[in-house]
Amino acid sequence: MDKRLQKFSAKGQEKLVGQLRQMLSSKQDMAPANKPDSEGSPPTKFGGQAQLFVLMDSFREKIDINNQSKEKTQSLYFEILCKPLIYQDKNNLTNLEKTQQMVANSFGGNSDFSFFIPESGIFYARNRTSESKQNRPNIFDPKVQSLTIAETFIFLGKLYQNLGLNFRDKFEIIFRYNNATDLAVGSVSPETFLPSANYKEEYLTFYVVRELFELLAQTADTTAAIIIELLKKLRYQGMVNKDFFIHAIGKHLAGR
């Protein structure tokens, strides 16, 4: 497992990946295996919302310890963890090498940390939000975040499609915004969003189960629905137009 994690980690994170390997081994030993989803399928460890967030907690704690001396300012971080409900690790070396390159190209240079675990099909990434990079860590811009989530969905869809998963295969996906206390809806993009009341919790989270085709073929619609749910959690009182997000995402993806 350690060798696999080292091979498929983002460049420059080898020491941290070794620590994660130790943590994952202990978590797997303690976690009870869930009932298989279908006859002949492998047990699904880390299944369900609660256990996935526990796993994400472990990743974040290791990253925070590693970067403690580097982080001088408060930032809002976007985390995502994706896990196939059924995953058979039967991919050949060529496909896994392509996956490694995909992770490195898409997240290696821009993400605080990202990696893919071939044995379980788990993908995890953490990055500072665009709002934080503009020195506005307490702002949640719905349009900006909709584009971030949409791009991530496209990446995930291509990653798992490359590994041979089918369009109707399902995935558990969790999002988390760290350091969300006092987070409020606002604008850093040209569009104007009415300000919301400040959020009172440390984390803004979301859990969803989606099929592969929804990530690739229904990206805009899937993302727009999620953004609207996040706005509800932030108690946004302004008008919310799902078509606005669908149009903005579609235009953005078409220009890539």
C-alpha cells in the first residue's frame, strides 16, 4: 500500500503519503466491513457519510500537521473525497499510470494536497478557495464555487472512466469547506450576490451519491442543484436561479 501511495501521490508529498499509509492501515483494521452491495462484490470500507468524513478528518489532520509552519493566514479550504460504491481493483498498469498523470496534471501544481488510492478507488483533494486567494476567505461566491465543483466533477468523471467504470456506476462524494466560521455569501465575480448572515459552524459540508454519467453528461445540472443546497445551508435569502448556474457552468466548460 505504501509503495502504491508513493507512486500515485502528487509530486513532493512523499513523506506525507507515507504517514497517510500508516493512518489508513490503522483505520481499516478498526473499521467494520459493510455488507457487500451485490453478490460477489468486495466489502465497502469507509462507506457511508459518517465514516467518509472520519476518513477526511484523518487526511486533513495529517496535512495540517505537515503544513503548520507554512500557513500564516486564515484561509477557506475546499475538500473533496470521492469513493465508488463498488470498485474492483483490476486495472492494468497502463491505466493506473494514466490516472497518476491525470492527478498530477489537474491537481499537482494547484492543490494543497491530492492523491488517488488504487486499491479502494478513493480520490481526495484539498485546495484554497479562489476567494481566499483573493484575500477574501470569508466570502462564498456561488458562481465561483459552482465552476470549481463542475471542473472537479469533470475531472472525477474522466478519472473513473479511464479506469473502466461504467456510466451507471455510483459514487459517494463528500465536500467540506474548512474554516467556515463567519463565512457569508458574497461576490468576487462580476455578478452580484446579496450578502447572507455569517455562518456559525466550523465546517460547511455536503454529501451526495451520483452516477458517473451525471458527472460527465449532466455536470451543469448536477452542480447547480448542489450549489443551491449549499446556499440553503448558508441561509441565503436572495433569489436563486438554477438556470443561471447551469448557463454559467455550461459556458465555462465550453471554453476550456
